[in-house]
Amino acid sequence: MNLHDEIAAVAYELFKSRNGIPVRDLDDWLDAERIVLAGHAGQELEEPEEEDGPAETAEEKKTKASEASDTEEYQEAA
């Protein structure tokens, strides 16, 4: 089932849950989009665990870059 069909199915269920009153059709569609996309986002956001331990934070990367720069400056001065 493609994304459009999933949203349509959920929107129809929302419509039926209100006894088929057609006044809120746009609201049903937008609510269905939010529900379906949130479900897909939750699946896609899962990242596999890293084998070599946790990923470096931005601060750790910055510190390593700074240390490497300091080492290069020291070697050039010697």
C-alpha cells in the first residue's frame, strides 16, 4: 500500500468514526496524514547500534580537531 492509500484509509476510518458526517473531511485528511507520517517517521528514525561504541559528539569532534591542529603546529615549529 502506498502512502496516499494509507492516508486515505485512515481518513476514511476517522470519517466513519464520526458517523459519516462530511463537514470535517479536510480535518480528517490532515489528521490522517499526521498519524500515518508519524508512524513512518518512528520506523525510519531507528538507527542501528554502532559496533565500535557510541558515536562522537560534536564537542568531541571539535576537541580532536583542535588537538590535531596543535600537534601540527608543534611539529612545524620543531
